[in-house]
Amino acid sequence: MAIRLITGLESVNWHELAVVFERAPLGQREPEILRQTFQNSSVRCFVYENSAIIGAGRALTDFINWAVIFDVVLLPEHQGFGHGRAIMQSLVEQSKARNVMLHSAPGQEGFYECLGYRRMKTAMALFANPERAQQLKYIE
């Protein structure tokens, strides 16, 4: 099993990545929207097993003080082997930021706590679809 971390966009099959999001399960994503969001992100990381994409993550950063990590995703059968930790480490290192925030799917907080992340008391969000965000337990 050859695992590779890639930061470039050239080899990404966006339809395959959409399947990874769905199976993770982080919901359905349109391949073209995935391409745009990863392309527009400051840093990104893709994990491949041989030639198959099995995970990804992206972040926005000012490369000095702050980075915000989004869309960390890994196929369920590849979780627990350090690949998620490798994605996070790659994003933080690429961002060069002193402070890092992240947007986590509900129920995944324990993974991030093991990496040293702590819950915030003051983070707030304005969602395009607040009813859906509340249903998914992203907001109160």
C-alpha cells in the first residue's frame, strides 16, 4: 500500500473526490464546486493510495497569524492509520500560521482534540442555509 500526500491540483479527479466526501460521510458535493473551492484555497493536501484518491483537506491562511482548515475528509476504511493526522500536519505546515482554527463535522471533535485542538467559546458562523446547519448540528 503506497500512500502519497500531494499538494498540487493537477492529478485530482474531482468526481472521485466527490465520492470520498459522500462515503466519509460529509455529504454530497458537486465535483465542479469541489474543484473551485480547493483551487481557491491557500493550501491543500490530497492523499492517494497508489493512484486512487482516499482523502483530502484544505485551508485558508494569511501565512503569518491565522489559518482556517476546512473539508478534511478520509475514506472510512483508511481512518485510524495516521492519514488524517498527516493531512492536518501538511495543512498546518503549509499555512505557516501561528494560530489555526478548523471547521469540524459534528462527532469528529475527539480526533482534533487528540491533535491538540481545543473547543472555542467565541466562534460564530453565518450559514447560507441556517436551518440545514442546525439540522446537521453545526449550530445551536
